[in-house]
Amino acid sequence: MPRDNSIKSVLIIGSGPIIIGQACEFDYSGSQAARSLREEGIEVTLINSNPATIMTDSVTADNVYLWPLEKKSIIKILEKHKHIDAVLPTMGGQTALNLAIECEKAGIWKKYGVRIIGVDIKAIETTEDREKFRLKMLELGIGVCKGETATSFLQGKEIAQEIGFPLVIRPSFTLGGTGGGFVNSPDKFDAALTAGLHASPIHEVLIEQSIVGWKEYELELLRDNLGNVIIVCSIENFDPMGIHTGDSITVAPAMTLPDTIYQKMRDMAIKMMNGIGQFAGGCNVQFALNPDTNDIIGIEINPRVSRSSALASKATGYPIAKVAAKLAIGYNLDEIPNAITKTTSAYFEPALDYVVVKVPRWNFDKFKGADKTLGLQMKSVGEAMGIGRNFQEALQKACQSLEIRRNGLGADGKELTDLEKITHSLENPSSDRLFHIKDAFHMGMSFKNIQQLTKIDKWFLSQIEELYLIDKEIQKYDINTIPEHLLRTAKQKGYADRQIAHLLGCLESHVFDKRMQLGIKRVYKLVDTCAAEFEAKTPYYYSTFDGENESIVSDRKKIVVLGSGPNRIGQGIEFDYCCVHGVLAAKECGYETIMINCNPETVSTDFDIADKLYFEPVFWEHIYEIILHEKPEGVIVQLGGQTALKLAEKLHRYGIKIIGTSFQSLDLAEDRGSFSTLLKENNIPYPKFGTVQSAEEAIELSKELGFPLLVRPSYVLGGQSMKIVINEKELEEHVINILKDMPENKILIDHFLDGAIEAEADAICDGEDVYIIGIMEHVEPAGIHSGDSNAVLPPFNLGNLEIKQIEQHTKKIALALNTVGLINIQFAVKDEVVYVIEANPRASRTVPFICKAYREPYVNYATKVMLGDKKVKDFKFNPHKEGYAIKVPVFSFNKFPNVNKELGPEMKSTGEAIYFIKDLDDEFFEKIYSERNLYLSR
Amino acid sequence: MKLTFRKEAYLLLEDGTWCKGSSIGKPGTTTGEICFNTGMTGYQEIYTDPSYYKQIIINTTAHIGNYGTKNEEQESDGVKFSGLVCRNFSDVYSRKDASGSLQEYLERNNITGIADVDTRWLVRHIRHKGAMNAIISSEITNLEELKTELAKVPSMKGLELSGEVSTKEPYYVGSEENPYRIAVLDLGIKKSILDNLVQRGAYCKVFPAKTTFEVMNEWRPHGYFISNGPGDPAVTTYAIETVRKILYYNLPLFGICLGHQILAEANGVKTYKMHNGHRGLNHPVKNLITGRSEITSQNHGFAVDLEAVKSNPDLEVTHINLNDNTIEGIRMKNKKAFSVQYHPESSPGPHDSRYLFDQFISMLQ
């Protein structure tokens, strides 16, 4: 059936602020869906409270509402846009689906004549309710986990007898699985059952067959109205059942499945999707496979675009969200062209000739006291994806992308050598188990033992074992004696020059020079959905060490934009927003734009944003080789957050032009000594401070500065390890702690302005003129990280005199730093004096928020200024100022039941929402204002 | 596990293109027509499919060998392809019920291969230049010598190969009690085609390729099946003749792949050698009768001429390929005969098209 012409105006529901389990993948899906519908001439209205999203830009949708994701907001929108005839709730994760169901139950859709497209409400109910799902699967003849609920000891015993061991006990209505657990043998069962029944407030437990250690798979499906189904991608979990798929290392395509079993799974997936309802759209199905018997169990089915579909889209090049949106408005798969080849059909199943590995990114360091063991609840905050011509290369590239100061899988001097700790880590997976597997081989642990402890498939483990053997082989040589074939093999298997240098005992640059001499260089291959069977028109590349280079360099002038890597606390979707706008602005200035990023959840890694996308680690050697290949005019580092910014020094050293603010200025702002000299010269007040490299120096300095003190390491992100101390004992402890993690770091110690009000300003500067795009006052007092504070735009409680000082300081600093582009400055206001705390000459977390609040494309402007295409005075600024906008931080503390919500100088929030108020009498504002001191801790 | 570096091997194409790689399988020299398969699973089924007779296969998927081999997953009595080209070859395999590694399997079956080759570059090359002959060797390292050896290999066009892979003696599959007797003309049949027929109540008698209609008809079958197989359909004249007679007596007939091309030839419709053929598990086919589409498993280097079918009053196009609009299925307007270019038994591949076997069986009722 061709497009349903009765659909003329569609409402897309977004996913709201970023929390653990629901990250920026839904900005990717929402943006793709909106673009896909608008291509068809359909009017798109978008609701999402997350300002740092591309989907909520006027470039993406016709009408944008940055309103809370609540029923009231939906009613208000439908009242205003009476012609909206359909709602697409499958692009905004569980949040959007839940809101759609709530509205359905309240009869809102019916009242306003709005159809739900892309899913069937009944299907959601079937998939959300464990019991309904189980019954449905049994009806379809799909195996499910055996299980039953028990409300008495006797009943429990009977069920256990029926199911057999091992099994799981899950008490009902307890938070985070308290009181539950695995029982491996009958002798442990009685005690566990009693404990479980007691733990449950209603004395009920679910007793379920344990499938821990089974292999885990996911399939991504698309179905049209005719019933045509395709499997876009098969994904195999490196980590077996027992770890949430969001916390698992995953691999595409499936690596260890024979065709017979894969096809069985494919048949089951199609049956499951058809069984839950007849709707046109996307779906994700998860399976567990018993490696001993080949039994397959259906774990769950999600009738919507998910984190895995974002991954599958990036892994295959198949734009799932875009196609799902087309299906929702009536198209059939065979009527849609393949967006990559443009000549073949969208009705096909992508064939990969490379391997993709996703590794999650955790932030346990931000949640002191959290249970770090991975299990059924997702704990990671982001992910990185590596693409390679083999599994090992893809895996090491993913490790290089993680921003955890590792250079790949080990071979970097950070190996664990305590066998007891390694054994514990293999058996109780946490964020670094992957690394410890290799460490275990190095420590001589047997393959069999490693397999028993981890239950990871033999094929994957043997891949890691081979890397360990290569480590040992390389160690036999030095830089002069290493044979060419070994060096080539190592590069093909994903080793970074730094790892090889570590193993050979030489410098990274020596390895680089040596392989350049030998002609061991990266080539670029295309992600084309079809394993080169057809010609592809889309410039989506990854690097590898192989024969042919497919990335042809054009003769246009080029700009590279460095992305922000995996999401983590302190560096989230805001920077991806900035990168995307940077790319679009550079395009407008006539440049060929080149995007480098490794985060599969983002819009920046969509193949139709930049002219060329290199899906690569934002890691020195990958970037440098792209630059050598493409020869761009320069590199934009100030939009990709700390990830991109910290590469500035090396770029500068290698003579590569940094677009906008120079490296010297970036460095000046970061170097506390030179920066305070600059402030002094400009008569700008700042808290007294000093730098130290030992606890002794710190105590000496404290006498001069006076307590309380703010202590932090230099060159870190999101206030990592930043702490307020009130006496010498605390000071000493914290300094020692920092030096333990980061030896030789210069520690900054500031006098802390207790009780001060915090404010910040963002500005654009072209070196001559400065335009302040926004000033925000924090609701919470100084001492709480700016990313964790409610920030009000414009200030609500600062006098004219104070605001004037902020403006003057901002302008002076921006000019003194020779800023070209964006700058963010943080202030503390006490006794009518405005002190400067820090200045960051780059796009900040608040820029997208101001863009949304004032409805102005500031990143676009700033990029044009950086490129020298425009001056500040060339723009007609016209901010839409009405009432106040509040940037509301959103936390994921509920994922860590043992961790108290305590806020301090170290950032903890995972996302943010925007909330508009008319005046200060607003209820919400009153609430946050009255609670402003509630969570303050040190 | 020990770190091993394999011996060198060479690959040379008819047009002079060559590369170095590592020797896998049995050391030695092999020749054949080089073609690529984009499937990500099912290598053993591919290697034992008789349609790949005298062909060197490039597996485009990144890793080969990961799940070993299993005796039950053969598509015929033995390995039929003539050589393997792949990117990463895995000695280590993971599968509880595997019979052994792919390396042992290739060695045992005398198959020579080459790994650590930029297969993507090769595929792009063949995509532009078309299918051609090639030689793999771990013994001959001199290019001139390789060229001399390669020159001896005949072109696939005009080659009749079914006679070589077909059974020499007739045999039976399925229970004698089964309701439908199907006479199968074996031009290089895959085992799973027979399995699919038997599962649906067929009792099959499989005849050698060159069996005449008369001999087959003596068995009094309810229907005829014309199998897949290697080589050029235009020169498989004996089978074309057999099919003509089946049609003359208006007996139910179903053909797959080569069998499909032969049904076309029997109707006077020409076949042609494609630029680089269709080989993979992801080919989109639209059923023009139902409007539904199916993801199909394909393996063919020749195709039926679309215009000739359209202008033939006895034939009707039932299936087309959504990627390039080539013919994927035909049926005769006034006879109980139909055929498809792709592989509905799909082993390896998706099971979307197995309804065609039901369709055939219902014709026999």
C-alpha cells in the first residue's frame, strides 16, 4: 500500500531528559523520524523536554514544544493544533510509549481524533506484562523461561521441584531485586525461599528457571502493513545472560551462530512480532540460547525503536528510524529505496563484511558506594562502538573510544596482576571484566578456568587469548627488530601505536614513523549495507589495515569536526548537539565537512549529517591519519567537549590548524597560574588560590588561603574528584587520594566562597567584539557543580550592578583570551562582588539550553565566526525573551539504591530538562528554591 | 593455543589482477570461476551445494569457520566448490555439537583456499569487471606459471556440468507410503530440497541428469521436479528436451534455479550470463501474484530474459527481484508448471519462500 494520504500532521513524542537506560539514542531516532515524515510533506509537531536535542530544533520539526512529557502538555498541543491526525510514540523510548498509553486510557487520542501509528497499544500491553508475554509466547509455541509465583513455602518447594536447578528467586515488590538471587542446588533452596518470602512485603516470590550463562542474542526487525518483515541486524552478546543487554559488550553480526540456528531464531522473531499485533514499524527481540542443547528461549520483545536499533542502524548503515517512520504512514518496504545505495530496495537484509563491537561506558566513580556488579539492571551511562575488519580490531577500537585512559585492550601498563582480584572480577562482572580476561591470560590462568568463571563463548575468549599471545610475541623485539609482518598483524588486530610502543619499550611516534616507512597505513572502507555487492552512494567510512582505500579525497576545502565520544556524566548529548550544528554551519560556509565520532547513539554519526562520516575513535592516531589523508584546512575542537578539546595540544604540536580560539588561549584558560595573572591584569576578582603537588604543600597553602577550600585536579571533566574540605585532615586525605589516581597532577586549591551565589555566562567572540548569548543564575548555592544546579535564564535574583560586572568580566576575558568562537565563564557572587571561578573557551553544556530558550542558532553563528566567515557584528541577534527558562538537572540515583543523593562540586546528573516559567511565583520554581540547600554535601 | 602464522598463498584472476594471502585448507593449487557470496552464515551448506561446482567462492563476511562444521549440515554427498577466498579464517570454533573445525574439513575434502585477502576489494573488482576465472595456489609463486595454469581453465559460458555432479544411479527419498510420487531430475540437487518435499508427503525418485522423460514417466509420478545445478542452462539440452515432453503431456512441474532456466529454455525463452550473478541470503523478491515480498537465498550466474518472457504468450512473470528487476519466477498460463530462480529450500538462508513447496504439492492433489 502506498502512503496513507489521510495522515497530514503527526505528533512525535520524545524521550525527555537523559537517564541511565534511556540516552541520546532517542534524539537520533526522533530526528530521523521527523526528517523522514517531512520529506513526505507531512507537518511534524514535536514534544520533548530535553533542550539539548537536535530533534527539538526548528530545522527538524515544524512545531516544537519543549514541555514536560505529561498528559496536560499533550492536551495543550492538541488544543492548539486541532489538525494533528496521528501520533508516533515509538521514537521516544519507554517514556513516550508510557505517555501514549496514559493518553489512550484517558481517551485523549480519541477525543481529538488522533490515530496512534507505528505500534498497537495492545502489543505494548502484551510485551510489558510478564505474564501476558509468557502466555502469548506459549500460545505461539515459543519457549520461555519456566516460572511461577509462590505465596507459601510449600508452594515454592513444589514449583522448584518442577523447574529444577539452577533457578532464580525474585521477591515481588522489592526495589532493585533485594532478597532475591540465584540458587544452584536444592540444599540452598529452603533458606533462600524463606528469605525471599520474608523480603517481599506481600510475601510473594517468582521462582524462575535460571538461564544465567546462556548465550544472548538480539534481532532488529521491521515490518510493513502487508506483513513483509526483514531482520536488519543480528547482535550477539559477548557477555552471556545475566547482564542487562545495555551493560553487555555486544557484537554484530552474530559471530558464533550456524545458519540452522540463526534461521530458527529468525523464524521465531517473525512469529513473535506477528503474534503481538499487526502494526507497521520496528521491533527488537531478545533470545537466550542454551549452548549445550541449542534450546532457544524468547526473553523479551520491544515494539519500538530502541537503543539496540540505534546500534543496529549505525552498525549496518540501515536507517531504521527513518524507514520505520515511513512504514508508519503506510508505505510498504518494497516501495522505499535503500538510502545507502539509492538504487536497490529497502526491503532486504543488510550484509556486513566487517565486525562491529559496542562496549558500554560506566561512571561508577560518580556514584560512591554503588554496587558495581553488573546484573539485571542497567548501570552504564553511554557506549562506544568500534568498526573493524575483524572482531579484535573492532573490540580494540571500541576500547580506544571509551575515554577511560586505556589505549586498547590492555598492553598499556594498567594490567591487574593480583590473581585473586582477577578471579573475583571474572566471576562477578563489573565495568573492567573485559580487561581482566586478558590479564588472566597474562597471569597464566587456564582457558578452561577463564571460561568457567565468565561463561563467555570459547570463540570470543580465544580471540582475546590470541591478543595476549601477540603481546608476548611483540615483547620479544624492539622497535628496530620487530618484523614487518608482526607489526602489520598487530595493526590489523587493532593495536594502537601506543600499545605497540609500550610492548616494544619505545615512543608512540617511533612506532608511527616505522610503520609509515613500511607503508602500514590505514585505509578506509565503506559501510554500505550490502558487502560491496552494489555501488553505494553514502560516504560512511571506517578505518582498517587492508588493501584498497575507498575514501576518495575531493578537491574541496574541508573542515574536520571532532565529536564528543561516548556519553558520560559531564559530557552528554549537549556536545553532540553542538557538533551537528557546527557541521551544518560549516556546510553553509561552503566547506566539505568531515565528522569523526564513535558514539552510535548520536545524530552526528548519522550518515546524512556531514559530507563525510568517519566512524572512528576520537583518539589521536585515528584522527591524525584521517587528517593526513583528507588534508583539511583545520579542525574544530571546541564543540566536542573535553574529548575533542584535549586533543588540541597535540594537533597544535603537529602543526594542524585549530579553527577558532587557538591552542595557546585554550591552554591559558586551563592553566590556573597564567589565567589568574590575566585576571589580575584586567582587574577581575577571583578567589585566592594556589597549586600544589603534595599534601605537605597543600597544608602550607591552606594557611595562606584559609578554609573552606575547593580542591581539584587539573585537566578533568565534570568536576571529577573535586571536593570542598574544611580542615587539614580532610585536605590531606583528598590530596593523597587524587595523587594516587593521577600521580604528578597539579592540584588546584581555591579558597571556597561559602554561601556565594553562582552564575555563568556564555558568549560568542570574534576577537574584536563579544556578544553575550545568555547569563544564568544558579538556584543552588556555590559548591554544587554547575551541571547539577538548576540554572535560571536570565538571572532572577541578581542586581543590575552584579549583572553589569558579569557582562564586563565576560567581555574582558573573552577578548583577553583572544577567543574566536564560544566561551563559558563561571562566577561566584558574594557581597555584591562578582568573582571569576573559571573560563572555558569552548561550547558549554548550557549553549543548547540558551539556543532553545531564546530560539536562536548560536552554535551556527559561533561556527561561522570560528571559520572567519562572519563577524559578531554581522548577525542580527533577536533573542525571544519571555519569563524565565530553567535548566533542570535530572539524576539517575534510583539506579543505585545504596547511593544517597548528595550533591557537591563533582557532577552527578545524567541529563537535563528545560522548564519555562512566566514569573517567579511559579510553583515549580518555589519548590526548587525552597529545597536549594537540601542535597548540598561536600 | 599457539600463535601461528600461515604459509603464503597467491590468488590470480583471469584479467591479471592478483594478490598475496595465507594458505588455508589443503596446501595446493585450485582453479574455477570466482564469485562472491554475501551470506553471513551457512558456509558449509554453500560449500556442499552442487551449484557451486567448479567455482571459487569469496565469502564476504568478516570471519569464516567460527562454528566449525557438522556432518548433518551437508547439502550433498560432499564438498562441491573448488576453492575458498576469505578475509579472516578461524581455526578455533565454538559449537558443542560440531564435528570438527573448518580447517580439518577442507583438508579432508582436498579444498585449497586463501585467507587474509582484501575480499572487499576483490568483490568491488568483480562487480565492475564481471565474473571470471581464477587460480589459488600455495605451491606456485611465480606469476607467469600461475597465468599458464589459469589459461587452461575453460569459461563457464557454454559449460555443461550437471552431468558431472548428478547422481549416477536413481535413488529414492522418503517413505513409499507417502501420498505423492515426485520424479526428481537431478542436475545437482541440494539435499534440503528433497527434505522439503518429503516433509510435505512426497516420495521422491531421484534420476540422473540425462534420464529421458520416458524413463522417468515409467515410474508413474504425480509430478516432476527439475533441480538446481551448475553450468550454462543453454547447453543442458537433454534436460530441456525432457522438460518439453513433461509440458507436452501437461504434467505438474516445479523447477528451481537451473530448473527454472530450463523451463524457460523449453518454452523457447533465452537465458544469458549475468555480469556477476546473485549469491547471498538477502535478495529481495516480490511475488507479483500476492503482492507480498520475501527475502530469498540465491545462487545463480545465469538468468532468464525478461523481455522474452513478457512476449511469450504461454508464460507469465510471477516473481521479480526488487534490486535489479530481473526475473525471479515464472509460470505457464495453461499448464501446471512453474519455477523460481531463487532457492526456497534456503539452506542456508531465510525460510520466507517455503510456501512454494506447498504450492507444488497442492498441484498434485
